[in-house]
Amino acid sequence: MTDLLPRPVLFDRTGGSFDLPSGAGVTGPAGPVDSLRRALPVLDLRPAGHGPVTVTEDPALGEEAYTLEVTPEGVRVTAGGRAGAFYAGQTLRQALGAEAFRAATARDSWTVPCGRVEDAPAFSWRGVHLDVARHFLPKREVLRMVDLMAAHKLNRLHLHLVDDQGWRIESRVAPRLHEIGSHRPRTITSLRGEEDAFDEVPHGGHYTLGDLTEIAAYARARAVTVVPEIDVPGHASAILAAYPSLGARAADGREPTPFTVLDRWGISPAILSPLPETIEFLTAVFDELLGALGETPYVHIGGDECVLDDWAASPAITAFREKLGLAGPSDLHAWFLRRLADELAGRGSRAVVWDEAFVSGALRPDTIVMPWRGTGVARRAAEAGHDVVQTPVFPLYFDYAESASEDEPIAIGDAITVADVAAFDPAPSSWTAGQRGRVLGAQFQLWSERLPDGRAVDYRAWPRGCALAEVAWSGSAGTDFPERLTRHLDRLDALGVEYRPPSGPRPWQLGGAGHRRHRPRAVRVEEVMRRLEEMTHLADSTRPSISGDGA
């Protein structure tokens, strides 16, 4: 068990081993036993009155904590809750060897090294952000991501469901959202500064409400919480293509501005009207979404990259703002997001926002901030009393290439390496204890402008995602992380993950000479971070931000 990833709090190898037969009996409380079995499908453990595997529950440990003890006589798990039992199962699965990560094997028994593991996560939020709005991923790919998260003890799946380029969820209260907003006729393939080129291939898709129920239940059973995102009031082209009456121009009784689902990247001026009718519309959609997902402790409402020009130019919106006693469009932006957060709070969900929403005005105190523009704004949000999930471009935007090389497939910029991620500290020691205490955790972002399918997602997510899993679970990457990661790649191979090898892309993963060709140094992380840090100090922080060719 010396190659466990993420690194446990304590591991004591005692010598010897235990032969665990497939189909062995497991005893204990039904909930934790079910979670342990789900983490170890290859073992086919059978609930029984007695057997070599025993599970006990100790709530004093904490829901996600566990101890795992293997002796020559058997396996004992003590778990704080169902999640802890599931994670104990994942650790035991790693101890069985890479073959335990296959869907099925012909083995009748497994040799488990003896030892004791005591473990609990350093951070409660260990996340993956999956953008299914720019490029839609079929349900099977979302479920597969849940499986990969579970294998790495990651526990928050942030689904970016809405953007200018697509609306990805069925709506029965507003069906044009998915009928009109879920597809586009083509997709841009050129980068910023190049002559426009398109693939001329229709793209689209959406999840039915039944799909969302399935995804949420599947994730919940694997200790993963789905965090849906409906990004408003900006990034609204797909919404306004379906319902132009929600736009700012229509607020004045004029002919609505015609919008289409965008076929290109970058920041759009499309923005929803902030008037009460829009709040009512979105509240109905949120009710529908929450009804499908079931218990949903967090809902992301965006708030980023809003162009407020249409609000400033609208007499009706200006009159509404003045009636509220608000000084300018930025204050109205803050008011709008707080109203949505209030509606969500009444339904048992905490609002989550990108950092522009924090710097633009007063949020609900319980609103969680995701500061993508760097740890400077993260510290300010924590100091203001907001819980923070670290999401900085560097090093957690995995749409950036891992090398400044033309061998790479196309990326938004370069370069973020496995070592960069492993060196990340979500709660820096330079922060005060109070500020560090506000850091819930961290998540990596898979913006999908340049991720058209599941194979591309695999390539960008892993093994950098292994490094984030280590940091978020253990608090920091161990000095032996590179060696453990090398051995862990055998598990990814068994799972069928098409990750990027440490030595570089495989022949079929190369960028080639066509539109998948990477342009090294087209966008450099260092330059983006410098510009972002400057922009967090601008007076009007809701103005468009810079993130390559539009993330």
C-alpha cells in the first residue's frame, strides 16, 4: 500500500498479507456496507452474518473519514459515514493492484498487504468543473467522469450547463430553452487573431430531466455532489435566442434584439434584463432543475464577464435601478445575483458565484466565491467572510496545454504542468488563520472550447487531476508524489483513461497539421495572470475579463 494516491494521513505497513476471495462475506450496517461494495465492484462482496470483511460506523470520525486495517485474519473498516466507507473501499481497491480497476476479471482471490490506514480529507470541496455548454458531452461521459472522480476521492462535480454556445437541460416550463438553445449550426476552429474558420458541422444536445435525476443519484451513491451552474445574467446568447423578451432592449418595449446560439468563443454582450420578470422566469427554471436533481446543497449562478452597456442604455432598467436606490449598473448586477441567491436559499441551496460577483457588490454572507482570477481576490473574499473554493487560472485551468510544443493538440494557451498543480497550496501559510479557515477546497476547470469530446477531456484532465486530488485530499503533494503517480498510471490504464503520458502525447494524440494544431505561446499563462491581477483592481470589475480566447 505504499503507492496510495491521494496520500493518506497515516499508513503503517505491518508485514504479511491476507488472501481475500471474490464473493467474500461482509458484515456491518447496511448503508456503509453498500458504499464499500459499490467502491469494490470487482470483489462482488456479499452482505452476510459473518465474513472476512467487517464494517463499523463511528460518526465521531466525520462523514468522509475512515480507518482501514488489514490483518492476516481479514479486513476491518471503521467509517464516519457512507462516504467514509466508500473512500475506505477505494483505498482497499488501490491496495489490490491495478487489475482491481477493470470492470471484470477472472480472478478468484486477491492478495492484500497487511497494514493500517487512518485517513480524512484536508478540504471538504475537492472538485471537477466540466463545461458541457461549449461542447456537449453525452450522459455516458458525465457518468464516467463521476467514476473517475470517485476513484480519486474527488467529491464535487460542477456542471457548467449554460453559456452563449448552448443551453443543456430540458425545460418543461420554458421548452424553447432546449428546443432552440441547445444546438448551433457550426463551431469556430480558428484562434483569436486568425482569419475566421468554421467546421460547418452542427453541434448540440441536452440532458432530459430524467437524465439529471439519474446523474445526481449516480453521483450521490459515489460520494459526489452535483453542483449545477446556470450562468447569468451574462453569457446569455442561448437563452435570448430562445426567449428574446428577456433581453434589455425588450424591457423598454422595443423590438427585442435578435440573438443566436453563438458559434464562436469570446465574451458576448448578450445579457438578461434584471427586471422582476427575469427573476420570476429563472426561479421557475431553478425549481424545475432542483426538482430533477433532488437535494442540491449548492447552485452556481455565474455572475462573470457581464457587459453592462445594455443595462446602462435602457431607460426602463435605469428607472428600476433608481427606484431601488442603487448607484449604477454594477450595484444592480450585485442586487440581481443576491435576489437569485435569496430564492435559492429559500429552497435549501447555497449560491456559488465567480469572483466578479464578489468584487461588484454585496453578496449574501453565505454565498460561496470561486476566484478564478487568482489568489489575491480569493484572499479578499475570505477576509470579507465568504467561503472560497480555489479555482485560479494558474494552475487549475486544464484547458491550457501541458507543454509549449506544437506536438500538443490545440489548447487555449500554455503551459500548466502536473508539477504546477502538485505545487499548488489552496490555503497559503501567508494568509491569516481566519482567511485559511474560509477555504473550502479547490477544483480544476475543464472549459471545453477546445475539448470537443470525451477523449479530449481525458487528455486534459489526467494525470493533472491526480495532482489536484492529492492536494485537495492531503493538503499538499507528498515528496514522493511523482513516484506514486507513475505507479498510479497503471490504474488509469486499467480504467481505460486516455491520459496524457508524462513523456508527451501518443502518436494519435498529437495536434497534427490541421485545425487541432497547437499554437505555442499564442496565450501564455504568465501574461494572462498578470492581466487578471490588474483587472481585479479596476473600479468596474464586472466589465469583460481576459481568459485566452474566451473561457
